[in-house]
Amino acid sequence: MNLRNATYSDLPRILEIEELSFSQPWSLNSFRRELTLPFSRLIVALCDPADNLPCGFLCRWLVADEVHILNIAVHPAYRHMGTGTRLITETIDEAKAKHAQIITLEVRRANLAARSLYRKFNFQERRLRKNYYAPGEDAIVMELSIAPVTVVISKRRFV
């Protein structure tokens, strides 16, 4: 599986995946906008290099020392094959390389499969956003701290 930055020519396939994945999908203009923002990155996974069609995507923002995952989806035909794992791994690796301290995201409370995937990466469920997606559809805010751990050892001499 290969990953690369999305281009405008990928948008029809990204929109198809989005519409197959969510009851309230992002619009084409939303994805177009993400391609223009300097702090946004939209990456696609190519599961079959022969056809060059995205089978999944992830959209994230990097602002100051925080990465926020806005959207991630995998085409139904390619789910449970490691595509989501690969997209999240890429995002975590990039966050570390750019010295981010934390990665955040919102996930539907009812989306147990996604919550389980994020927990595999040690994302922690931090708080609830009531009615975030729609009335009765809450979001859970999840966070992954990637700040390096600093250990200070004192070399004091006691007499």
C-alpha cells in the first residue's frame, strides 16, 4: 500500500468513499478547501498501485504543536485490511517528525470499530461532546500525547 498527498484529481474518488462511509458526508467544496489550506494535509492510500485509485484517505490539520484529525475513511471494499492503521501510523510519524505534542480527533460515540482502532494507538477518550454530529449523536474527543518524556536525574552529593 502506498500513501501520497491527495490532488484535485483524487476528489471524485474521495467523495465517493466519504458518501459510502458517513450519513452526513463532507461536500466536494469542503475537500477542495482542505487542499488549499497551508496547515491542512489530505493524504490518500492506494491499495492497488495498478489503478492509482484511492481506497482511503485522512485529512488532518497541524497547528502549532497540535495535530487534529478531521476526517478518515476507507472504502468498504478495503476495510479490515490495515488501510486505516496505515493512515493513522503515517499521521503519528509525521506529528513526531514535526515535534507535535498531541493528536486529537472526534469520533461518533456509537462507532465502536473506530474507537477500538484509535485505542490500538493509545488514544485516550477524554470528553464527550453532546449532539456534536446531530441531535442524539454524541462525539467522544480522543487524544494521543506524543510529547517526549523527560527524565531528570539529580547528581547531588550529600555529605
